[in-house]
Amino acid sequence: MRIAFDQQVFLLQKYGGISRYVCSVAEQLARLPDVSPKIFAPIHTNRCLRGEEGQSGRKLFLPQIPNKLFRAVSAVSSRIAESQIGRFRPDIFHETYFSDDGIAVKGSKRVLTMYDMIFERFPELFGSENKTTEAKRHSVSRADLVICISESTRRDLLEIFDIPRERTAVVHLGVDHKTFFSKDGPKQESEGKPYLMFVGGRDYYKNFSGLLEAFGNSNTLRNNFDLVCFGGGEITAAEKKQIVDSNIPLSQVKYFSGSDESLADLYRGASALVYPSLYEGFGLPLLEAMACSCAVVCTQSSSLPEVGGDAANYFEPGNAESLTNAIERVVESGSFRDDLVSKGIERSRGFTWEKCAKEHFSNYHNIL
């Protein structure tokens, strides 16, 4: 079976969840007998893809593309990729993102991955100029199969778009156990003040402001813990005002970025990961934290209960008091936290990229 992944996401992301997913699935598919997966990204900005061997065609890595040149560069990359994919003659053509007019590939079954329906659930956040929903509709309409990364995402897709259920499948993501699984021995204790973790972007639906409110309302949390933010860009001036307005000293909110290894080390030292997002297509940080023996507190909404199972402590969406209580229960009860950690380690073992790739292969096979 020849499988081609297109170039789209590798120009959109320098490093991110979607590109990591595509690279991980392609890597694992290549280990299956008689399967030849290739990523066609002749021009890209992605560090996940940079330096990888075994991909078809020459690749040009650009560390930065000026906004005014992005459309032209994207068009050139697409045209080159289309030519390369045509010569490869894949059985499966897997689009990595959404476009109005996808690459034409004769004789191939077309697959699309649906990561979430955030643009459709929260259209007011993205403005009237955003064309993602329109591009999604075009991409879905031409796909022989739409793989959804959670049952929650599939429910949203079926509700919002007119697509038969039989043209969809659910395949959960994996977690990189080599990086995130805890080493032998007891949980690593952080040096200095204990801390809670917040990972990723801090946009409205991620509910960072709700976490600040919950943190600031608790004497236990405010007096005994720092809050560590990883990724999502430096703390902005507006966020610093929110922190102060929430009665939290600025010195208690710290920002870090870096490699997955750095993230894993922070998970291992944290008292808990707090994931207050109002909507997620999957929620990979939950599994990363669990694999690192870190207790998880998260919202009981969208895909998060599907991913977290019984290994997370949930709170009501948008309810700051419920969030405060959920965090306090984890940090104040060692036995409860230890139980969450034990369940989390076991749950994270069931989400691997190997399993994810095998389920992709099975779904590919079903449509050929």
C-alpha cells in the first residue's frame, strides 16, 4: 500500500500537534510490512519534518516566510507536491489540512483528518474573514473517508456538516512514550515552590482567565503554589493585568517554552496539570501529563472525558468555584492524587502512535 501525505500543514506549522501527528503516523506506518508512506512537502517551515529521511523528493526548509509571500510559496509547494505525488501513484492520498481545491490525484482514495470543530463552535472568535469552515466543507465533500481524532469530534462533524456516518471513522491519537513516560523510580519532586501547570495556547476557549480566577480565589493555591505556563507565547501585557486583577503576584506566574523533553521534565515536577479548556478535539497534554506521573484536572466537556477516562479530576465548564475545588482536592489529598497518578499511568499506556497507525492502516484498507 502506497500512502501519500500532502504538504499543507508543514507550511502552516513550524512545530505543532498536527505535524507531530502526521510524522508519527507516517513513521509507524513505515514499520508495517508492504506499506510505503511518504510525506510530500517540497517547501516547508516545519521542524518536525526537517532532516527526516525516507521522504520522496527534495525538501527546502525555510525558517521564516514573510506574510506577503506566503500565498505564492504555498502555491509553488503545492504544485511541486502534486507532481511528486502523481509520480508516486499512491493508493491513499491523505490531506493534512483543509483547502478549497485539493491536489488532484487520479486513482487514489482520498482521506482527510478532522482535528476539531472549533471554528464552527466558536465562530465569533475568528471573525467574518476566516474561511476555514468553507475550506473544511470542500475538503470533507471530496473525501472518501474522514478520520476524526475523537468520538466527540465526530459527533460535532455529523451535527454541523452533512456527511454520512459511514464515511467517518474515529482514531485516537498517541503519546510519545519514549519522551513522556516516567522513568523508573518515584515521582520527581520540584525544587523550590510547588507548581501547577498550564500547557498550550491561552485563547478565549482555552479558559486561561478562568484558571486565574480560580487560582486567585483560593488562599491555599495562592499562598502555596506557583503557576507554570508552557508554550503559547510569552505572557502578554493584557494577561499580566488579568493576573494582577486576580490577586495573584506576577512573580508566581512563570512562562517556559522549549522541547518536548523540557515539557516532560516540567510535568514530572508539577503537582498537577490544570487543563481548563472549554473545547478540545482531543487534548493530548492530558495523556502526556499522565505518562509523566502528573495528576490531571480538566473540564468535563467535549473530548476531554473521552481521553481522560477515570484518570482525571473534572470540573464544570466555566465554573471557577468548581475548578478551585477540583484543584484543591488534588493538591490537598495525597492519597487521591496518588490514585489519579496510578490510573493516569495505566490509561496513557493505551494511547500509542503504533496503535494509531495500525488503525489508520485498517481504515485505509477498508476503502480500497
